[in-house]
Amino acid sequence: MKMKATFAVVAMCCGAFLCAETLDLEDCISIARAQNPSVRQQNLSTGIAESKQKQAYSTLMPNLSVTSGLSASDQDNWALGKSAGLQAGLTIYTPGMYSGIKAAKLSSEMSRASALSTENEIVSQISALYYRILSTKRMIAVYRGNIAVAEENLKKTRAMYEMKVITESDVLKSETQKGDFEAQLISQEQALKSHLRAMNILLGRDPGVPLELRDVDVNIVNIPDYTQAREQMLEENPEYRAVRMQESLSRLSLQASKENYLPSVSGSYHYTNYFDSNLSPGNGVSLSASWTLFNGLARRQQVQQQKLRMDQSGIDVENTLRLLEQELQDLYTEFETYSSLIGINQRRLQSASRDLEIVNQQYQLGKVTMLEQMQAQLAVLSAESSLVEAQYSRKRVEAEILKLINKL
């Protein structure tokens, strides 16, 4: 009895463990931000860039070193001498020294912008896949409903055939329609499984983890008007920020290349103690400067190369802005198109549903053919499918717009 009870408890625990987890869109986004491999790798790159930024400030700090030693010579009858010293050095200025600090700071900011861009891209993919999964689930429900109706029609058709009211051809048409719906259902179910596996991968999990997603109200959308969205995109879009910072970095690199014509200046202090009554401890300071007067054409060509790179960065900024504006305009056009299609398909579905009711009544009276009944049912399926597609596609476009303005 104890063994049976133990197996029962284990079975219940396994069943609870294997039960599909139910997540909403915010849950999926939170998990992906913490576990998605691309996001994690980019965050590590950001940490490296931040470390390099701190490392760049080390050029402003002094270098400290200590020395100690033992020595002997025949002039002192090989008496063992001891010494210890302390030396401090400070680089006051070297070409590119301060520009390098600014460049490291900009690189760190660029890495953060790149990390945010990667995160937004993953979130956008999750949002699009989330709505695709919900759309597929809704279509599965639609096909199951049509299969149930087709099954009921098939029963009625067979009964009418037995009563010699209709021909065998009508029965075969009814069976064919039911088979078409079943094939479409299998295709949608297969697509759903594939989408769920892809969602788990985006969440940084094994593809086979059971997963359920909560449905959303497809009629609720929240995006600003185009003018406001464009302003927010110019201020907040991480991709655009990254190319602008790259342009600033190129400008700094040009400045650093011009600084190569300037001298380097450094200072140092040293203290040495020989631990010998005949030798006094020594102190010393020094200030030195070095200036490269000529090194061929290296510096000149370096300046020229940096000017060309800065021009390239300016072109990248202009081109990125054009592409982002085009994408934003296309998305708003797409959003308006889907909004119109939703209204059209809602009216289509209402009319097709009413027409199907009338055709079913007339079919029972023998006033219309089986083909007309099937066409009426297909019109309902077409309108309902198009409506579902338009509703969830508009939500996908909403997510794409929010990604561009960094409001995901």
C-alpha cells in the first residue's frame, strides 16, 4: 500500500511539473531579457566596454614601483651592500591621452545602445511570434468549429440520401469538405507546435518545455500618431543613437590623430636608500618632454584616413535615418491597412454568417444544392480567417512601431 501511495504522489508531482506554463506577453519579455543568449552575450560585451572605460582613466594616475637589491664588488672587499628604492611616475600629457578617455566613454555608451537594440529586436521577435501563436490557436478553433458543422451536415446529408431526397454526389461533396477542414486543422496544429518551440528558444529555454500563452484583446492598440512617433524615434531609437555616437567617435579619432603632432610630457620622483652609513639616501625628481619632429608621412596619412572615416560615419547617420523613417512610414501605412481590413472582414463575416443561416434553411427545404451550401460555409470560413489574420497582424505591427520608438 505504501508503495502504491508513493507512486501516486510521484505521478501527481510529475503531472504538475509537466503541466504547461501559462504566460502573457510581459512574462515572455521578462524571461527573454534575463535568459535569451543574444541578450546575455550583448550584456557581457557591455560589461567589457564599461571595464575598458574605467581602464582608460588609469592614464591619469601615477605609476608606483619599489625596488630592492643586493650588490658586492672587489672595491669593497666583496662586502655585501643592500639598497631599496621607491619610484613614482606621472604622464602629464601624451598625444591622444584625453581623447582616448572620451573615446572609451563613447564606446561604452555605444555598447549599451547596441545591447538595447539587441534586446528590442528580441522583444520584437517575441511579440510577433506571440501574436502568430495566438492567431494560429484562433484558427485552430475556427477549423474545429467548421469540422463540427461539417460533421453535422454530413450526418444530415447521409440521412437525406437514405430517404432518397438527395444523390450520392451530395454525400461525397460533404465528406470532401469535412476532409479539407481536417487537413487544414492538422496543418495549423503542426504550425502551432513549431511556433511554440521557436518561442522557447527565444526565451532561452529547451524547445520542448510545455507552454501556454494568454490571449489578448486584439481591439486594444496603443501607439502615438506618426509625428509624435517620429520625434520619439529620433530621440530614443538605439540603432540611430549608436550611429550618431559612432560619428562622434570618428570625430574624436580625428582629433586624436591631429594630437600626434604634439609633444609628450612626463614627470617622475625616486627615492633610494643604501642602508650604509657612508652613503646617504638619495631623492630625485625629473621632468621630461619628447617631440617627434618627423616620421615620414605616417601622421599626415593617419589624419587623412580619420577624415575619411568621419565622412563615412556621417553617411551612415544619414542613411540610417532615411531607412528608419521609411520603416516607420511603412508600418503606419500597414497599420491603417489592417485597421481597414478588420472593419471590412467584420462586415463580411456578419453577412456570410447570415447568408449561411438562410442557405441551410433553404437546403433543408430542397431549394438550394449542396454545392451552394458548401460555398456559403466556405465564405464564412474565409471571412473569419481573414478577420483573425488582420486582427493579430495589426497587433504585430503595433509591436514593430513600439520597437522603433523604444517603447517596448
